[in-house]
Amino acid sequence: MSTFTSLQLLLEQYLKKKYINPAANSIFSLFVHRDPDSVSFCVLGTDEEFECDIALQIHFTLIQSFCFDNDISIVRVSDTQRLAEIVGGDKVEQLEDAHCVLITNPVDGSWEDPALEKLHLFCEESRRLNDWLPEINLPGR
């Protein structure tokens, strides 16, 4: 299973179970009001058009710092529209901000998922190679 396939499978499975929280603006409220241990994985989505958006870059820096400080695996994807399609499904038009997607841990402890484990290993291997924010390419449909 490829890294992209693992990410897509994880996002689709956890979306159905309501363990996904998209939108960078709501991320800070999640971090502030919840225990960081409730967050399992973070996906940052960026496009070339947003590279000059200073506010978004500051947002990303704060999110990355929080994730690094709390041992939350984090990846970057280069196609926010495709990310929105994956996590938004039928409601992709309603999903204004797919720049950051958090995957939270289920309360019942059933978060030991093979796709999630593969992504954690991908992040760990990338960090060993000094790639602190690895990128996963999201191919179109």
C-alpha cells in the first residue's frame, strides 16, 4: 500500500467515524480546548497560490510547532482542492478551508489502524532523514 493510499484510506475511514476536523481556523480551538493526546495525525494542505499568504504561513508554523512539541505526526500535501475532495465528499463546496486536517483518536481506543501506522512510520523515517515536514503527493481522480 502506497503512502498516498494509506493517507486517503485513513482520511476516508476516519471521516465516516467523525474523527476528522478540517479547517485551520478551528484547529486552534481544538488544540486549546482538548488534550493534545487526543490528536493522532495532522495534514497540512498548501498550493502555490497560498505560498505568499503570510497569515496562513504563520498559522502553519504555529500548527507545526504544536505538533512537533506534542509528538503528533504531520505531513504536507500539495493539493488543497484534492484534500478537500477527500475529506469533504459531497460537501466539498462547503469546505472553505482544507489547509489543515486533524485526525483525532477515537475514545474507545480502536485507533490502531494499519494505514495510520504506515503514515506514522513514513513520518518517522522522514525525520531520520531530516525531513521534518514530509510531503505526500495527492494524484487527481
